[in-house]
Amino acid sequence: MIRILVVDDEEPLRRLLKKELVRKGFHADAAPDGEEALRLLKDNPFDVILLDILMPGMDGITFMKKIKKDPSSPAIIVLTGGATIETAVEAMKNGAYDYLTKPYKLDELIILINRAYEFGQLKIKNQLLEQELARKESPFEFVCKSRQLKDILALIKKIAPADSPVFIQGESGTGKELVANTIWHYSRRNNAPVIALNCANLSENLIESEIFGHEKGAFTDAFQTKYGLVEVADKGTLFLDEIAEMPLTLQAKLLRFLDSGEFRRVGGNKMLNVDVRVIAATNKELEDLIKAGRFREDLYYRLNVINITIPPLRERKEDIPELADYFLKKYSRKLSKDITSFNPEAVGMLHNYQWPGNVRELENVIERAVIVCDSNKIRHEDLSIPAAYAATEKGSTQSLEDMEKEYILRVLKDANGNQSKASQMLGIDRKTLYLKLKKYGIS
């Protein structure tokens, strides 16, 4: 039975509409204003909301802005007698499924309610479908020439069909998410979604709700039940990046989930079960975090069934020409430029530079070079890396640390001292940049 909430300040209309909806086989409740509607939403599940826009106190638009924070909020049909085109447009921008202007025919409203209900039921599946289409339509290419990467690709093809957890280690920017996606690509689960979550991007309070979901009323903005990523990824793959940043309390729940596939939503008592393969990744040494009491040893062993360690780019320089050419073609197409290659000095700089930001930094450098290049070849002056890394015949005597320090100072200057922007330009996270600044005594 479809559950409907009528929100309207006109009492006779509210009472009549509720009566007619019940007569038509719906479950219906009613609220005179936005505040009462929010209270009802916290305690009751609804599929569709029929919402008046012009109400005293909290109007319809304000109400919509409040509940759209919850991705599992009901579909909204706006009903108003004073609608203008501007009001309708604003309502649609804030998440309304559709709108009707009073007076309206009941049969027309019933048809719209059924469509809105179907829309709400299919919303999550449609989002997943769009995500999977984007993945399948984007070119899949594991670029590698070095023996290290070829061995990793061979290992991926061996272990992908299994359902065992995989643990990926490597410096920031080495391509851990690419490895995870490659495992999914060759797995038997590639017809189901691969869902990625960066554990460093969410607060301790939000990450559990994001992974395991929450029941309505579990906390202030939990107006409806929210499905967690483990449910969304059912029969598929869950990729947990930066696993070292996961809070200790959540690590215990993740361990139980890995052992049994069972979990509870935040604020819920019902035990749920899903079938998900977990891939985890980190740029930290978890053994050190275990000794410091910041990561559970039993979880580490449970995740580390299959270990893949990606070497930094400076240790596999055979991959640099292949990657540089790949990114050159990618951004030349994207920016509609006819750039075909690199001049010899540019090749020397790419080879000699140590790439602290690894593949991510290389991609950023090539993208910038394509933007500024005004010929059909990338020149050394187009590359945003220190001149000290020019071809070896120039005979630089600087140490690698001096070169790196010089480059960091140059990027900081380009970023006007903004460390967040500088870390993005370097292709490393802000914490890594902070440690390098501390190392070189840069304030």
C-alpha cells in the first residue's frame, strides 16, 4: 500500500483529500504545516508527499530544502492554488517530482501519485544504472610496460574471479582505484555495481551511516530510512579507499560484516545480510598503525587475504612514456588540440623527475602542458616541473631533495601559498604536503 502524506494549511481540503485517498486504497496522513510534516516524517515511512507551497510558518520550498538532505526522502508532488511559473521552477529545482495547480481532477492526481511512487522506487536503481553505464562507456585501459605492473595485472586476472577480500597498498597517486576497478572488471561480479567510498572524506559520525545506512529517527536529519553502501553494492563490489582513516569503533563492525555478511543499520535492531566483495586500499603502513593502537590487527589480517602493492612511479620509469602518451592523447581529444608527441628535452624531464605525486601528478602535468602548448609537440617549457630535471646531458648537480624542495616552492608560489590548491597541483594529499614542508623547513 502506497503511504501518502498530505501537507496543506487549508483544513477542509486536507480532510477531504485524505478521505478520498483512503477510499482509493492508499494509506494517508495529513499535516497542517511544514513543522508538523517533519515530525510525522521522523516517525513514519511515506512514499509520496502532496505538498502545498504557500503555507504560514515553514512554507513548501523551505520544507523541501530541509528533507532533500536525506537521499531516501519521499517523492514530492506540489499542489498549490497560487502557483506561478517561477514557483513551479523553484519547486522542481528543489527536488519536486511534479506539480498540479488547484483545482485539479482526482483521477489526474491518482495517476501522478502512482508515477511518483514508481519514480521513488526506481531512483536508487537508476542512479546505479547511470553509474555503471558511465563506467562501461568510458575506455578501460590498464597502461603498463614495466615488469612490476605486468606482474600486478597478471595477478589481478588470477584473483579477480574469487570473492576473497583484496588489500591494495601504494603511495598517494599510484593508481589504487584503477587496480580496484580492474579487479572488478575481470571478476564475476562485473554485471553488478562497484561502489567506492573514500574513508578520509567523511566524519566519524557520518561514515558508519554511509556504509551501513540508518533507520528513520536515528539522528536529527534522518527523516527516512537510508540504505547503506553495503546494500547498494549487494552482489557487487565495495571499494574502501583510505581504510587507515576508518574509526576504531567502525573497524569492529566492518570485521563482523566481513566474517558473516551481516550488519545493522544505525539506530536499527534488525540484522540484515548482503553478498558483497570488499576491496580496501591505503597509502599508510598499517603495521605501524597497529603498533600505535590505531588499527585493529584482526581486521588487517581479514582484509589482507590477497595483497597487491603498487610501486611508486619513480621505481618503474618504463611506464612513464606509455602513461605520458596516454594522457597526451586523452587531453588532446578533450581539448580539441592536435598535439602528437613530446620534444626530446621534455622526454628527458619526464624521465628524470622523481614524481612525488606519482601517476596523478603526471596526469596533472600533462593536462596543463596540453592546455598551454601552442604547437604540435609538448616542449620542456610547457611542463610544470623544475628546470633542474632537464635531460641528463645538461649535468645538474642538485640532489633529488633539493630538486623536490625547489619544485614544491615553485608550486606553492603558483598557488599563492594555498596548501590545498598546491597539494592538488602536485597530485598528493594535503597531509603528505604538510610532512614535506616540515621536512624541508618551509613555513
